[in-house]
Amino acid sequence: MKTMGFADAIDDALAQAMVDDSRVVVFGEDVHGLRTGLFVRFGEKRVRPAPISEAAFVGAAVGAAMAGLRPVVEVMMVDFIGVAVDALLNHAAKVEAFSGGKWKVPMVVRAPCGGGYGDGGQHEQSLWGWLAHIPGLTVVVPSNPADAGGLMLSAIEHEGPVVYLEHKLLASNMLDFLGSGGRKTVQYDVPAEGTCGSVPDGWMPIPLGKAAILHEGKDITLVSVAVGVHRCLEASAILKKKRISAGVLDLRTVSPLDKEALCQAVSRSGRLLVVDEDYRDFGLSGELAAVVLEAGIPMRYGRVCTEETIPYCREFEHQILPSTGRIVDAAIKLMDR
Amino acid sequence: MGPDLWLLYRQMLRSRRFEEAVTDLWQKGRISGEMHLGIGEEAIAAGIVAHLQDGDAMALDHRGTPPLVMRGVDLSLILREFLGCADGICCGMGGHMHLFSREHLTASSGIVGSAGPIAAGFALAAQHLRPGNIAVAFFGDGAMNQGMLLESFNLAVAWKLPVLFVCKDNEWAIVTRSQHVTGGNLLERARSFGMPALEIDGADVEAVWNAAKQGVDRARKNNGPTFLLARCIRPEGHFLGYLPLRRSLESMIGMVGPIMHSLPARKGASPGERIASLGSITSLIGRTLTEKYSKRRDPIHHVRQRLRGEKARLNEIEKEVEKEIQQAVERALS
Ligand SMILES: Cc1ncc(C[n+]2csc(CCOP(=O)(O)OP(=O)(O)O)c2C)c(N)n1
């Protein structure tokens, strides 16, 4: 075991995959600057800077994957995926179904996501539920370095299209680039265990669609991904002092969803609180409720999500994004009922 | 008739001093997130905004502060926005990349290339509701590879929309040299859509003003869009705190670390390819530093040289502008 940062872990696992399989190529805007290590080690042919043409290069990733490559295509922030949605919605996600299962699209779209550093509502969205809504897309959202590396490996090995989202509060290079810009005068609420942690000496794939129970709890189950997981862990520690035993489930993959782990945890606690930095309405939080109810499990349910466009102002932003305080309050409310 | 260089100089200086004040507040941590400045682009904004009238519209990119300042938006309202105050121009919701002023028909967006379609729509509305009014789209050379921008060129030509498409070409898209990822020639590209395309030195406000006049007149007469390619240099790099320009040891290590680690790593590209990658990184950094320290193409310096004969008048303008900005900052902070 050794210690590694979140972003370094992703690049390290990616490097391992690139060594093992010469079909793995990386392209996207500024990749020579954002992934300097990979650029120098693997050369420009395999780590290729792209023009600001997301519709073209994400679309090209689909074609390249169909024709034998294993592209890891970068979109600078998940917000910008809007420009390339057609490639994902109508192509990457459809080819396998349209071809009667005969043709697959093994590609990874890697994109930073998430807020908490005051960059405004066009640069801080999460969108994992919005993307997971599309059948045929796998959506991975790791919360710590070990998962980040292992899941990147499985994303690359997967035979279908995977959207791999890295939260900017966890990827310290991104936060430095976009948030602090080298300043010591700004502070962000960064979860330490998410940004840096122990990782295996050699990367092994972590299966897609498998959640991780980070904390057992018998009164209530807190479910989240990415930074939300760390806010849940903090909330769980506070709730413990109030004699509430709150379990924490890290989904790790939004789609496919680990329904079994979810249902097991909720059937034990009887209470589900979803903490989702993505938009509340018509998304992941409602989906989790549906899954549990469809399984016939009685429960009390609540959610702490982002309900509207994320404000630029740090103070408003803090109120809108799921915070530890909001989670604790919502959990206590669920206990009362 | 030619431009009033004194007026243009004042506008450019207002924008420069304003963004210097913004830099200071950003450094102090009073402004969060990214901060893209238009320092180096002032002549382009000034030469174009000078032609705008009531009812004209602007679609701005992530570097929209100078055109807003020059269009006459209350400076302390912009600053209050950057500071994240509920009484900022967008109530603290937008920040510097998402600035809106409905009175000035001005919108900005951080989505690269999106100024094209929005300006086309502003122009369409002008065609229907305010004949004689026009729309301007400001964007960078990087945006010239974005499909939606190119599609809006075609739309504007096909529908004869009164738009001025303004490409502020600094030859960079963040850390990518545009020529490295762009085919052909941007002027030819614009022309191929069937609109006039003019190339100008974006550091020369008079040249910008003259070219803009042609495009604006054409649009006002309902003869369709024009494309301007204005060359410029932005000394501060992509945004404040731009990594290649930081001077701290920490950031040097951050930049060099992954390279030193990867260069000798077992398995990967051939030594020749690795050296080539290293070479391109070093030349990008070298180029960035040269632009930072070359005063040669500073638009403010350029116009000031033209006006240097009248020292007293220059001094007076400079004092007035200084005072205006200082007061705006004080008001914003109070
Ligand atoms: C659709 C989209 N893709 C990528 C980005 C990230 N990004 C922000 S600015 C920028 C470079 C833009 O270059 P250019 O248009 O030349 O403008 P400049 O910043 O040089 O003024 C990029 C890639 C974005 N904001 N939107």
C-alpha cells in the first residue's frame, strides 16, 4: 500500500491501462497540460490535445471505440457535455441495442464535476443522474483515491460507454487550477480522506455497479456519491453523539445501481436519506426511493439535494449544495417521524 | 469621420484599471473561483462598443468584463457581483462568467462558442422588432472550432442577420496553441460562409474602430453579418493564477514533478517521442513567459503613444479614471 492523491490515482491507473493495452488512447482539450505525466510518457499520438469541438471529438470517440480503439475522452467539465450530448445519447448509448448486441462501444468519457468553490452554475453541476437516465450509459462517481483508480481500470475494461466523473473538490489539481489559482487567501471545504488516501501497489479493477458500505448503522441509511459521501460520514459522526446510528452507503456507480446493497441496508434500518449533489427533481434521489419501494420494503424517506441552479456567491452556494448540517437536520427529522 | 481617440483611450483605461482592481480583490481572496480578464483586449472592445446605440445587443464569452464596463454598466454593481453580493448586477447568482444586463441587452456565457447562436437570436429579434439595431458576438480563436459558432455563421448569412462576429485572436485556447488544433485559415473560413471578413491588429484601437464601422454599417442597413479577426496578446495568460505564470516554488514542483516521474518510467512511448512531448511543453511555457513580459503589443501603450503630444490632457484623463475606479471600489466594498 502507498498514499496517493485522488487525481494522481486516476492518472496512475490510466497509465497502467495504457501500458497493458496499446488500444487505450486519451484525447480532449488541453490534455497535454492537464495530464502532463501521461503526455510525456506516452507521447502525443496517444495523449492528444483536441480543439474546442466537443461534439466532434466525443463523437469521434464513439467511432474510434466501434472500430477497435479504447478511447478515454476528456470533457473539461461535465457541464460542457451539453455540447456533445448527441454523441452520448443517440450514438454511444444506442449502438449496442441497435446492432442487436453485436457491436459495442468501449469508451470512457472522463469529466470533472461538482461544486463548492464558487465558480457558478455553468461550471459546478454534477449531472450524474441526468446522464444515468439514458439506458446504455454506465456512470461512475468515485469518492476516494483507491476507488478512483480501481474504477478507472474497470471503466476502461468495460465493453460499453462509461461516463467517469471526478469531483473537483477531490481532484486537488483541478481545484488548484480552477478554484484557488495558487492563492492562500481562499478556503474550500475539502474532505481530506477523499483527496488523498492509501491505494494498492498495483491497480486491480473494482467491479462496476457495486456499492461500498462505509459505515454500518441500524437507525438510518445515508446514501450518496463523491463529496456527498464524506458529508454523510461527518453527519454520521455527529448523529452518533445524538444516539442515532446512521449507516453510510457509497454507491460508487450510479448506473448500474447496486440495488441489492441499497435494499439490504434500508430493510435493516427502515429509513433512507439520499444525499445527492445532483438536482433533486426527476433524478437519482427519486430513483432510489422507487427501487426500495418496488422491492416492497417499508421505509421512511428523505433527501438532501441540489434543488436549483447553483449560485456563484459562496454563501448562497453553501446553502444550496448538500452540507453536513442539512444532512444532520434531515436525519433527525426522519427519526422523529 | 474617424474615431475620437481620446474617448477610446478613456474607455480602455477604465477597463484596464477596473480589471487591475479586480485582480487585487481576487488575490485577496474576496472573489472566488476562476477570473478571466480582458487585459490586452481593450482596444477590441473599445473600438467596437463605441459604435453601439440603444437597442443594440451583445453576446459575450467568459471574458466579458471590458465590453460591459465600456457599455456603461455601473461599475460597482459589477464589482458587487464579483464579490458575491445579493445586490450585485446579477444578485450574486452569476459571477464574472455569467454577467447579464437586460437594459443593455447584454448576456455572457462560459460555454465556449455560445455567443454565436445567442447573438444570431438577438439579431433576429432586432430584424423583427428594432430594425436598424444590431448584435455583436465576442469570442476567442479557440471558439472558432466550436460547431455551434460555425453554424451560427451560416444561419446569420442565410437569414441576413445584422450581426458583427468578433474573434479576439490571442492564438491560445488555455494551454493549447490554436494553430496546433485548427485547420486552414480563420479569415478564409469565415469568408467561405459568404460574409466579408476583415483582419485587424487588435492592439490598434483606430484600426478596430474603422473595421467595426464597416461591419456595423453593413448590419444596420440589413445587409447581413461581418466577421472581424482581431489579433491580440493577453499578458496574464488564460486566467488569474495561471499555473505557468506562477512564481512560487510549490507550483514549479507541481508542474515539473509529473514530468520527471514520467520521463524515465518503464514502458510507454519511445525516447524520441518523450523528448518531443517534453519539448512542446517547454516551448509552450517559454511562449507564455514571452507574452507576459512583452509590452510591444499593449493596446493602451499603443494609443497612448499616439496621444503623447498632449501630456496634460493625458494626465487629466488618467487622474479622472483612477478616481472613478477608486470610488467604484470603495462603493462596492462599503
Ligand atoms: C464548451 C466549452 N468547452 C470547454 C470550455 C473550457 N474552456 C474555457 S475557456 C477555454 C478556451 C477558450 O479559448 P478562446 O475561445 O480562444 O478564448 P480565450 O480564453 O483565449 O479568450 C476553454 C477550453 C468551456 N468553457 N466551454
